[in-house]
Amino acid sequence: MFGLGPREIVILAGILLLLFGSKKIPELARNVGEAIRHIRNGFSDDDKSLEK
């Protein structure tokens, strides 16, 4: 995964926890997931319009 080992992932998770706090991380992850979903839907809608 992007060339990251388990140690780097743990360090990044710790930094995120310090920056955002334990209450904000689920909200942040939810927002990132929604953004990715919107981007994918935008691309798939664009592909469908090109097929027509």
C-alpha cells in the first residue's frame, strides 16, 4: 500500500490521532469516503454519457 510498512502506518495513525482527536477521526474518514464515492459516480456518469 503506497510502499508503507506496518511501522509507518502506525506512526501515521498516531499523528492523525494527535492532530484531530479520537472524536473527529470517524467523521473525517466518513467525509473522505463520501468524497471518493462522489468522484467515482462522476466518472461513471461521464462514461455513460460518452457511450450514448
